[in-house]
Amino acid sequence: MAVGDLSFELEKEEILALIGPNGAGKTTVFNCLSGFLPPDEGEIHLEDRQLGGLQPFQICQMGLVRTFQIVKPFLTISVLDNVMVGALSREKSTAVARKKSLEIIDFAGLSAWTYKEAQGLPLPLRKRLELARALATRPKVLLLDEVMAGLNPTEVDELIVLLKEVNRQGVSIFLIEHVMRGVMALSKRVIVINYGVKIAEGSPEEVVKDKQVIEAYLGKEFLSAQAS
């Protein structure tokens, strides 16, 4: 059992973080929410609609979309075409999808790469492309799986600014993240799981002081670094 007896709500326009040690079951939670893995029991609701039994593309069309821990753009097509793949999941008109994709590319800071093949993008920009492709589906809820992994502190800070703007536009965000700099800056609330079970929930400031969280995940070094 990767995850057991986990219950929570994501409020409208909230940024909620899910943290815990490697192997705690975080990505399994995302897989269940997004339709890639059917839960053995329990229910998942998006607003008043039940998501159980639906395929990932159906859940995406309802307004819940995810990014992946390992970014996998379509390498041999342009950044624009990559984003249009997302847009066309909700938009029938190619012309409209193209227009919206160009707007999202500009928003994500990728304009200089619009017509270049995605394989030329360095990792930080591939992360932005993954985000842009997800945003092109017009999500109500955005699941971000370690979107800050591999980024330096400056790149993390730039992404924090971008994600705050996404949230201001009315998108609820649920993120898995090991970069605590991002968790502390973005999230209103944090859920901590270990061995698939919730061990803490609260504000970022409350969670990082929780004894169970320190022992299972953060370590005393984190508190020392915060204090200094």
C-alpha cells in the first residue's frame, strides 16, 4: 500500500504543498488524482464531480492537469507546437489554440524559443515549457510534481514569481516539492506524508516545527539553517 487513509481538501485558489521523504507516496497521490492510477478505495472530487473511473485526458478536460517529475517535451517539434498540444486538448480551433499558446509562451518567458525545437532548451526552460503546456489546457487545478528540482536559487525565485502569478489568475495549485525555499514562499498550507500516511498538516511555519516532520523528513539541520 503506497498511500493509505489520506484525506484532504484543496480550497479554491489555494496553493497547497505535499512534502515528505523519497518513497513516501507523494507521486502516487498525484497519479490517483490525475487518473493514471485508480485508487483501490475512496473518492476523488473536482468541485461537485466525481473523478473515479475517468481517464487522464477526461480529467484534464474537466480542469485538473499535472506536470511530471521528469520533464519530457516533444523534442523534435517547436516550443509552440508543444504548447499547442496542451491547448488542443480543450480547443477545437487550431487558430485559437495557436493564439492562446503564443500568449502562454510569452507569459512563461519562452518567447525567444517559440519556433525552436524543444530539444535545445536547458533544464530550467524545459520546466517552464512543461508548465506552459499544462497551462494551455486551461486548468482549474494544477498539480506540480517537483517543478523546482534541479534549479539554482535564482531560477527557483523566478519560478516562485511566475507561480504566484498563475495562482493570482485563479488557478489552484497542489505541489510536490523538496525545495523548501519554494514551499515556504508559495504554500498557504502543507501536508506531510511518510510511508503513505499523513503525519502533519498546517501552515508552513507550523509544519517545519513539528517533531514528527523533523525526524521523518527535514532533519535538525533544516531548523538550524532557518534560525541562522
